[in-house]
Amino acid sequence: MSYSVILHIAGETAIMGEIDDLPKPVDSIIVVSNPRQRDGKDLHYINNNVVKVIWPLSKVSFIEILESTDEEKIIGFVRE
């Protein structure tokens, strides 16, 4: 399952992309597919033809995991 995420890297703008698996506590890197800015524009420090980037987790402040469109919405209360 692929996750859409926003990486917050120290000293840089937030980066949006997809990851195959969530990082585990023992991981030291994160592999991001299709890295881009939040608005979909290319990152100025990455070539246009790059499809995957590896970042050290030591540079990542935190990771936001976005809601998948495949997941169903949970309905809390339904009245008939």
C-alpha cells in the first residue's frame, strides 16, 4: 500500500510525495517517490527527471500522512 505524505525537512519547504511503507523505528532513511512541492511544482534542487529520492530521517522533522481516497469514510452515527 502506498502512502501520500508531506515531509517537513529542517531548513527546507515541505515536500509532498508517496512512500511504499511507513518508516520503522530502526530505519535511517526514507524513500520518496514523485517528490514535489505542496502545490505540485518541481523542487528547485532536484532534477526534473528524478522519480525517487532518498532522505536521511535525521533531516526530517516530522511526517504528515495524508488520507487515502481509497479508504472508506467512517460514519459515526446514522439515523434511519
